[in-house]
Amino acid sequence: MRILGIDPGTATTGFAILENKGKCFKLLDYGYIHTHKGFRNHERLNQIAKDIDEIVKKWEPDKASIEKIFFNKNIKTAISVAEARGVIMQHISSKGVEISEFSPSQIKMAVCGTGRADKKSVQKMVKLIMNLQETPKPDDTADAIAIAICCANTMQI
């Protein structure tokens, strides 16, 4: 089963394609969608939608997983991420791909064994679990891999 992991954002959206065969994971692809800072918001959302469509067409995932919004103090950032999430979820679901949503603490628990892990711990565990030579950069990419791992783990229960 192919799982698409998504760490949504307006400036940078991380993605990962994970092949899940029983208890074996294989990372097929990962990276990020970057939108230009000078673009207006609707242009950024259009770019995200276009790139998500290309990823879904290329990899034909069976399932997608996306991080739920973690509301912090910056309401403007939360709204921007919510808009990106909406565009991403709409485009993925329009292709008939089932979507699961996970909270940051669920993702950290699945990868690190604790819901209170910091970013560096998540990155380190992603590198170890996937047997990567280097830590995926930027952080959004490592987070997308962690989200896909979380989804794969929930399917094995």
C-alpha cells in the first residue's frame, strides 16, 4: 500500500510517499512544495494544488495522511495553514484517495514513542527508521515522512 504523508503549509508543504508492506516501510519519494514569497495567497494555494495533483498522479497513493492544525499564538499562520490544508485535502479526496488526519502528538508518539518529542528527535527517528544517510531537509519534509509512518503504524493495529 502506498501512503502519501503531507505536512501542510503555505510557504512550504512537505510530502512523502511510503510503501507499506506489512511491517516493512520503503520510502519511495519525499520532498517539499515551495511557493514564492512574493505570490499572493491565492497564487500560492494554486501552486500547492497543482503540485499535489502531480504527486498524486505520479505515485497513485492508496491512502493519504495529513497533520492536523496545531494552534499556537499566531492566528494568521494558523489560518494560512488551514487554507493550505483545505486545498490539499480537496485535491487529494477528488482523486478518490482516503485521507487520515493525525495530531502532532500522535505523530510524535508513532515515531519517537512520546507525544512530547521535539523536532530534532522526530528528525533523528525518521532518519533511523527509514535508514537514510542524511536528515531530510527542510523540517517539513521530515515531518511528512513521520506523518506517513504514523499512518502506516495505525493500519497495522
